[in-house]
Amino acid sequence: LVRISRGLYQHADTNVDVHFIVDVSRSMTAEGKWSCAAMLAASLAHLAMRQRDSIGLTLFADSVIEHLRPRSTPDHHMELLHALARKRPNPPAESARALHEVAELARRRGLKVLISDLYYPEEELSRAIGHFRHDEHEVILFHVLTLLESEMPVSGPIRFRDLETGEEIVTRAEAIRDEFVSAVNAWQSEIRTL
């Protein structure tokens, strides 16, 4: 966080807006993924507040679910933490369109921290990140995946269910593991390049 945003600190006499953009779509409910994302956002928000930066939060799925504009008061920090802790429905999201809505809501130049499993078509994600970059924001992506989603450390017959669409596939883990891991590694490489 510090290394990437250092340029903002060197050129600014005022504090930085740090805006956390956190995916709350249905796929983020898998195996502790939401807990990891929420804890990451809360921890980084705490660090930003200690540096006297303004913090904001947008929760999104297929559209914006909740939006808190950046502020630097202790009450606002607590409001952000409550928003992360609150139970809410997790709608499906198969598109990155909501990120354009977020970019329009959060126009003030600053650091945008996107925390998501990034299950979006690559072109859509690229255009959404481009929207933030066009508005001269610094962007940091945190790609949150479970061990099952990245390495598939299981054996035998397995039923995969897409949390976004409900579609199911039954197969043997050993039959697809190598190709699966290779595809995930290629996908993560594309995201790093983006």
C-alpha cells in the first residue's frame, strides 16, 4: 500500500482519499472468502486512518450495494467497519459493469483498492480499471481466491457449483487438476499484466 501510493504522498500537501471497493457478489461467499476480503479492507482502512487519510467504501455486486464517501473521522471509520460486518444478501454478478458505477461515484482523485475474486470477463475488467486510471486514480487489486479455486487440493468425484449462476458440473478432480491449475495460473498472469 505504501510503496504504490508513495507518489500520491510526495506530490500532495493534503491527505489521500483511500477508497475500498469490495465485491459482495455471491461468489465471494465461498469458504471464508468474504471474511478475508472484509478483514483486509478493515485492516487497510485502520492503517490509512492512522496516517490521517480519508477512507471510503463501496460494496458492489451487479450494482453498487452500499457507498460511503471518503472521510477521516473516527465515527466514519466505525461506520465503515459496521458496513463490512453487516449481513446482507449476496446477489450474483457476472459483469464488471458495476465498477463503472463506482468510478462515477468516487471521482475525487485518490487510491482505489479493489478487493474481489475478479470473476469477470477480462475485457470488461480491463475497461473498468481503465476508467479508474483515466480519472488519474492509483489502483491496487487484491485477488481473493480460496485454495480450492487456485489449487484444487481434493481427490475423487467432485461436484462444482457456480455460485453466481447455480450451474453444476460433476467430474473427478484428478482428471482436470493439471489443466485447471494451469488455467488459473494463466488467468492470474493476465490479471497481473492488466
